[in-house]
Amino acid sequence: MINSILRFGLIFILLVLLQVLLFNNIQFSGYVNPYVYILFILLLPIDVPSWLLLILSFVTGLIIDFFSGSPGMHTSATVLAGFVRPYILRIVSPRDGYESGSDPSMLNYGFRWFFFYALLVVLVHHTALFYLEVFRFAEFFRTMLRVLLSSIFSMTFILLIEFYRRGK
């Protein structure tokens, strides 16, 4: 239990630092903004209670908002991602189901499973984030392009981080 808390605490700190110090400074003409901090929500154990998942999502988004100067946008998008995560886990569930206490990682369930799981959560997160930022449908297709391009870049970095973790 303590080992798990320390491990996820370290993952949280590393992802927030990476996001704030590195990835927040990557922007290509306003269309590509990679957000890898969502990986923290993706890697939480499958059987984490829903109330704890939502609290951790809220705190994660709040800290990113604090450092990004975006009032509540990351918090809202991350809480939504945390809310839909159990439903997405049910959708992409393996035939034999999940092992109790396992982490939803590439190491445990394979590349294909992790890719679809992460892609769905990232798309939900990015769609909410960018449409909250614009807060109008006048630029619907431009915003959708931002969602798709940022999701591609975010997924690239998330998969790279996950490959690195898998190799350790």
C-alpha cells in the first residue's frame, strides 16, 4: 500500500514537472499542445474507487491550471477524463477481464489495448479542454483540428513514456 502510494506520488510529480517545464512550452502555431499529464489518470489502478479517481483528477487538473494560468479548463477536462475512464475501461475490457489490483499499462495488457484505451481518454480530455478554451462553436472545425493534432502529439509522447517504462 505505502509502496503504491509512493510510486504514484513520484509518477504524479514527474508528469506535472514534465508538463509545466517542458510540454507547456511546446506549441506549433497554436495547433499542437501536447498534454502528457493525463498519463497519471491513465496509469491509476483499475480498481481505484471512483471517488478517489475524481479527487485525483481534480487535484491534477487544478495544479496544471495553477501553473498554466488557465482558470479551471484543465481541471474540468481532467475531471471529465477521470469520470469517463471506468466506462472506457469497460468498453476496451479484455475477454478474460482485468486482474484485481493491476495497473492499466502496456506491460500488463499489451500495446494494442493500451493504445485504444489511452486514445479514447486523451480524445475526451482534449475535446473538452479545447472546446472549453474556445467556448463557442463558431470555429468548430479549427478547434477539432487542434484536438486531433494535439491528441496525436500527446499520444506519441504518452506511448514513448510507456515504452520507456516498459523497458525498465
